[in-house]
Amino acid sequence: MRLPCTFNFFFGRVLYTCCLLSGLVYIPRNLVEITDSANAAGVSMNNGVVQVIKFSENLMREDYKLLELPCSVLDSFQNGESIVIRGELQDEAVLCTEKETFDLKLADTSNTLLLTPNTLLPKTPEFECSERIRENEICGCISVYYELRHRQPKLQKLRKLLEETAYKGKGFEKKMKDSFVRFTLEDLQENVQASENELKEGLKKLQALEIDGYWRILETEYAEKVVVAILNLLDGNSWSYDRVPIKETCDLLEELEPRFVIAHCLQCYGEVVSMEMEQDSEETYYKLSEAKICTFYAEFLLRPAGRFNYHEFMEAWRQSVPEGMHVDETHLQGIALSDMTTSPPVIWHFPKENLPSDTAMRFNKLFKTRAKWTLEDIEPFLADLESPGQSLKALLLKYARCSTDGAGNKVYNSKRPVN
């Protein structure tokens, strides 16, 4: 379908002159009159068709909406990629390509735009070869348009949907059967405001897995039980954490938990280091990630504890991890907060996943929790809000005020009253 062209609407002599320059006039007249008018205005007539424009009877109908496209979205249109507008009644609409998500915002124009179909543009063969005078109708008069602003995908709803259908083991599945709703990838695309690529990346970050065609996450306590069973098996068999045989691990634990769950947990907390043939079968070896396992044990200890004596926690944490692994405070970034000014110092569970996705609400929650933050402390809790045109520095400039504390450290506090 060919969309109408748009022309800026001016008044008085500016309109008259601009129309002659572009080969357009608003009042129908013959070629001699047009030429005389152009000469009187001091405007030279160019070669090509003169297009006479008149208003249609349905001028104010809203048959068309104008949308300003970034280059990447225009490329997606031209390449025939899937482009959809997503959002329920209570949501603000977003436009999703296969790779990116954009806020869809209504914007005003300083000049009214006149839409006219089938207009010939200069420097085209049709413009040079068409009849000398040509009539066109203005079919629309528009003063607003839609613009796209790149944004992070809205993935908090994805977490909420998957938590409602979390996998809790074979016994729970038999008990519940078909009494709860489950989601295919297509279902999630319909409900979550994110592009397909961003949705798949969100599923990966949530450590989701596909079970019988439906995407699920493991319930937190159930996942902890499975991972602890794997780590106890390593300890009992004196296996090194950097060489864990996945097939043998599943063979030894499958009476307790399904093989696909055990394999999934190994994939979430490790990576393949080798594949070897053993007794006519192939065995895959995984190396567990020190950072992921240390973070796992930190959350395992902190989640049920409330406020934990900091020094006691650090000692318990060091003793919990497999032999050869070393805990580090960097493993706590984004999952915990500490207060070293109390006596004794304390630490508590504070996962970034539980923070609001709205930027203003996120800052309000952070400053309500702690009045002043160093850049090192606050950065892990804001990293997922960064996007093209919205850097961490820009976010802090908008929502926080920088100052120096008594020790000479640069800190950030809220610009607005904290609710």
C-alpha cells in the first residue's frame, strides 16, 4: 500500500512561494496563469509537472497515523521482519521488532501536516514525464505523530508469569496435573512487552527451561535442593568441581529428581569443558562456575536469615562452598546489602530482581533503603536500566544528587523526597 506524502502547512506568501518552488499550487489555474504568477513572485518555473492540490470532502478523517521510524526499525520493515505493537489495556503500548523494544509516544508537530496520496516527487521519471498539470487531493490534516524511543524490555511480567507456574518436582506435577496455566513461547510473546530475542534472553537469565513444550522455572527452594544434592555428590565422590560428569551425575541422582532437572542445573551453574567416549557412550564434563556457586551459597544462607551478623555470615559462607573455591565480596553484588556502621555489622538479602522495573520507583526504593550510596554499591542495582541514550551517568544525573561524605567519598542521595 502506498502511503500519502506529507507537506508542511504555511500561510500567506510563504505558502505561495513554497508551493511554486516545489511544483505545487493550491488554487487550480491554467499553465499560463501559473507561469505569470511565478514570474510576478520572482520564482523561476522548473521543468516537470505542476501539481494542483485541493482539499477532499473527508479532510478531517483519521484514516492514517504518522509514525517516525529510527533507521533500525525502517530496516526491519524493509526486510520483512515481524513487527508488533504489544500491551494490555492497563499498559503503555510498545513496538517490538525481532530484536528491540520501543516506547510508542504521541508527539505534537509545530506545523500541521497535509497528507496527499499519489503525489509525484521531483527528480523521478514520473515527475519529468507526467502531464504538465496534475490534480491531487489532500486527504488528511494532522498535527500529531507517533515517535519511537528505544527502551529496555519489560521483563518483570515474565518473571511473575513463570513464578506462578514454577516447577516443584514430580510429586507436585502429578498432584496439580492440568489445574494451572502454563505458557508456550508464543503465549509469552503475547503477554510480555519484549522483542523475541529479548524474551529469549530474559528466559535464559531467569534460568528457564522448556518442559513438554511449556516454559518453566524451577521453584527457588526446589532448585536449591537439587543444586545442594549435586554438590554433596561431588563432595561424597571426591570429584573436582571443574570436571563433573553429567551422565554419571544424572545416573546417580535420577531416583531423587528427573534427569532433565539435574542436567539443567549443571548447565545453569557450569559450562562444558570436554566430551569423551567412555565404555561405548559419550560422557560430557562440566566445570562449575566459582562465581555462580559462591553467589548461590550466599543467597542460600541469606534468604531465610533476615539480618545476619556480617562476620558470622562471611565465616559460614567460606565454609559452605566446595573445596578449592574462594568467596569474594564481588559475588554479593546485586544480591545483598551490608551496614558496617552498626555494632555488630550486619548483612541481609537484597536481590535486584525484586526491585521495581520503573526507573523512578527503582530510585525511590533504593534511597528509601539507604539514604546515600557510593557508585560501586548502587551500580549493580541499576545496570539493567541502561539502554541506548540512557547511560548510568545520565540516570544518576536525573534522579540523584552527588556529594562528598565525611570520609571524602563521592556518594549519591535522592533529589526528591523519598516516599
